[in-house]
Amino acid sequence: MSRLDRQSFLGTNSDAILESTTIGVVGLGGGGSHVAQQTAHMGVGGYVNADPDVIEDTNTNRLIGGTLADVDVHMPKVAIAARLIRGLHPKARIISVQDDWHNAVDDLKRCAVIVGAVDGFREREQLERFARRHLIPYIDIGMDVHDLGEQGFLVSGQVILSMPGAPCMRCCGFITDERLEQEARKYGAAGSRPQVVWSNGVLASTAVGLLTQVLTPWYPNPRAFVFLDYDGNKGTVTRNSRMDLLKDHVCPHHPPDETGDPLFDIRKKTFAPRAAPAKPATPKLPWWRRLWIRLAGRD
């Protein structure tokens, strides 16, 4: 038996499909580190991982694969993810971008699916817009903890699958102008966001399940739009009512004439370091200048 035999129900060619697939993971902290680990277990062969940060002591309660020794040497989160992936898939094709994902767009364009595990609504909207423009399925995961006063705290979260042509995160009311404005007003003073490993694990596992439905033939006719709510207090993941309300909805926020990149050619994209810019050609001197140099004995 090979190590992937027990997931053969995903389809007769599922191993080859997953091996040839490249996914993007934006944000390699709590949720993204789970995604990197689980997809490596499944045999996904290619990764574009983007995160500008290094691991800190406060990350060790949830960052899968991170250790206290990594904190001591300020290990980049993308390096931890690469180590985790190669421990399961030594020949994986990995592009690690220790930078803001906006500086990794040329690499993210080649991905079959992008998973976003970012904090802010503005960044979520930008990621979704990028994915829609390049016709890439986008899966968003996120969690929060709400103070209920005397009733304690509510751990909640969401997983949203945003497919080209299907309802988007604005269509379902998850991204709104009001939320973006509230986020902008709190910028710089919001403090740390509570995070715990188990809720990140639930959300990431759900996202990996959706990713598998998109990529492999095991689940016939998967939904093009998925919006799932997580209630950590009840321990449930349930369908948001907007899934049925938007069943036949046509997204007005990402029209077809706003897709594509005329300068992008997938045939020219390979997993290799980015090429250095070519040296500009030396301009040809005029004939009289060349003659003067020759007569002066400087040729």
C-alpha cells in the first residue's frame, strides 16, 4: 500500500490530480498552517505560500509546526510551512514569499485554488477580487471571539467558498462598506485578536474539504457557493441561510469583462527563482562616432 491508498475513494486519478495541483496559502499563522499541513498529508504537490511575518512566542499556541526553537531564531512562518510540507512530501514544489501577498501576485496567478487565512475585511476583499480577476476559486477562513459579558465568550468563525461566476462575499453580506469603515477606524488600536488552535483546526479542515471537492471527482456536483458558520461554543458547523437564498444569484460585483490578464501566459510560468532583469542592449553608435574612435586608435 502507498501512503495515499486510504483516500483512493477521491477518484481513480485523484493522486495525480493532487500532485499536479498548485495551491496558494495566504497567511501561514493559525489557520494557514493547518491548511499547509493537511494538504501535504493529502499529497498536494505545489504551493505558493505568502506571509511577511516571523514566528513569535504568542504564535506558539496555534501555529502548526512552529517550535520554541523557531522563536529563538526568528524563523519566518513560510519557512516553517515549507519544512512541515517537505516532512510529508519531500519533492513538493514550494514558492515561499516572505512578504505581503500583493508582492506575490505573479506566483499566485498560477494556483488552482487560493486559501486566505487573513485577519482584515479589506484584505479579504482584495484577495477575492484578485482571485476573481484570474478565475481562481477562493476559500476564506476566519474566526473571532466575542465578549458576551456575564455569559462569557462566543467563539465563532466562517468558511466561504467564492467561485468565479457564483455569489461573492459582498453578495452574501459578509463584506460590507460598513464593516470596512469600522475596520479602518479601529486600525492601529484594535489590539491582539484572540485565537485558539482548535477553532482554527475546525475551520481549516472544513476549507480543505471544500478544496478537495473543487479539485477531485469524489463529490458530484459540489456547490459553487458555500457559506458555513462555525459556533465554537456549540461545536457546530452549519450552512448559512444565504446559501439557499443566493442559489440562482448572479454576482454583480465581479462582471465577466473584469477578468483576465493580457500579459499573463501560464505556459511561461515554471517553479523557479524569478529571473533577473535582462541587461539593456547597448545602443549602436552613429557611423561618424565609430569612425572617430577608429581614427583615434581607440577601437
